[in-house]
Amino acid sequence: MPWEIWGHDWAVRLLQQHIRNGEVRHAYLFSGPPGVGRRTLALAFARALNCPQPVQPGEPCDECRTCRQIARMEHADLSVIQPAEGASSLKVEQVRELQRSLSLSPYEAPYRLALLLNFEQATPSAQNALLKTLEEAPPKVILLLTAPTPEDVLPTILSRCEVLRLRPMALDALADHLQRSAGVPIEQARLFAHLSGGRPGMALRLLHDEQALTERQRRIDLFFTALSGDRLTRFQISEGLAEGNDREKIRAVLQTWSSLWRDVLLICGASAGALTNLDQRERLESIAARLDLRRAYACLNAVEQAQAGLDANLNTRLLLDVLMLDLPYLNA
Ligand SMILES: [Zn+2]
């Protein structure tokens, strides 16, 4: 069986080569934006390393108990480390506990594997503890780390890792995969490819999460209502959004609005091929027709200011009101 990884062919080939040539390293860092396929690739590599009946070296059967347990992250020789639920960071105690379990030899598989997810959330002391693990790692131990960028990891750790920088797929290639492998109608496949920015994991999440799409639609509707509405309508919108002071909800709204303004900018600049919100093209074109590049840019800027205000813990109602005043009035 091939690895069934979407995109990242070069990375699959490299990892398979390491197995076939007996050149497996002690540590690998899978870097890239969330949803690009870091964990999926790391788990495929884990199966390739530990499958007891590979089709050929580097190609796991994907059917045996080991392969299935690794895919579910439930295998005895695979430790999965990430920030505890509700916690914002990966703590040094978690790395110490991992160290103890790695010092034992594998239960049944050739290698003892540790998958450290979102390692950018490791505290400095946790990172230092891991460095020690790396320096003293027993021969059959392999560490698999994920992080957005290599710079999120201490240089001393990085220098001991094989770094695989995963990038988003070409939008057409992802749409093609969604259509052929997941049976998604082409129109929808294109939309998901664009919305996910070429990240297959993100596209699949959208595909299986109807609620996420409904919420997105609600955020889009608010955008157009605000633009065509008068001051009163706008202040009602910002009042509604600020209610309950749910900063994550507001963050999601601003994120969608900023992607819509980016699209307007692309249309103003006549490069509509790379639109994120493909399904909104017509409505966005009618906005672009009434603004020039400079004003569209000012709107994007206003949303980004609001995002910065949110990050700086400013009063949510205030920053939304200011944003509303900055937007042009485009009533039909
Ligand atoms: Zn297997």
C-alpha cells in the first residue's frame, strides 16, 4: 500500500528512503501550517517504521493491528504528547514522563516512537528537557515533532532533527484529490480547496463539519449586512457580536471578514483566480466595482487593526464599533 498522503510526495519518498537505506534518524520535525498534513504524515511514517508485515520496506500494510492502532494513536510503542486539555502549554513534567517511558525497550514493535504535537507550545524548560532526551536517546527511539515553523523549536533541538517543511498544495491539485478520492462534487471541491488555502487536513475538516460551514455563512452574512446597513444596523451588529465577550467567536468573525476583504482586493487588482471565498464571487465583485484598490485596502487594514486590538485585549465592543465606523456605506 502506498502512504495515501495528499501532496508532499517528496517527503514520503525521503522518509521511505530513510527506512530502506537503514538511515532512520533519531528525530524528525514536520513543520507547516495547521491542517497541512503534519500529523497525518508523521503517523504514516510511524506505521511504515513499525508495521510487522510491510508490503515492502517502507510500505506499511495499513491493515494489521499495529497499523490500525498507530493510525488511531493508541499503540503501546507510540507515545503521543501534547498540551493537556484546557492547558495552553506543553509542560516539562510531560517531557520527563516521556523520558521515563522511552528508557524502556519497545513492547513489541521495532521502534519506540514519541509523537510531540504542536511543539511550539512547549515551555522553554520542556524544550530543554527534550534536548536532553535527544542527546541520550536509546538507539531504538524515534521522536516525531510537529510545529508551524522550524523557528518555533530551539536551535539546539533543530540541529538534531531531520526537518520536513510541508507546504500547502496547489489549489487545483487539492480540488482534484477531493473530487477523486473523497467523491466531492467539483464545484464544492474547488471551494474547499480555496477556503483551506491548499491544506488537505483543513479541507477534509470542512467537508465533515457542517456546523463550521454554517457558522462561516453566518459570518459572511453579517459582513454584507454591515456593509449595506446604516449606522444603527452596524452598532446592533457590534453589540450582538460583543455580547458575552466571546473573544474566540469575534476572532473567527474578523478572520472571515479579513479573507473577504483580501478577495475584494484581489478582484480590484484583477487577479480573482486565487480567491478564498469562491462561492461569494458575485457579491464580492459588486463590492469591488464600487471601491477602488486604495479604499479596499483601507478596509482590510481596519479589520486587521481590530484583530490587533483583540490580541491586545482591548474592549471588544469598542474595537468593533471603531471598525464599523471605518467601513464604507454601500447600501443598494
Ligand atoms: Zn501493518
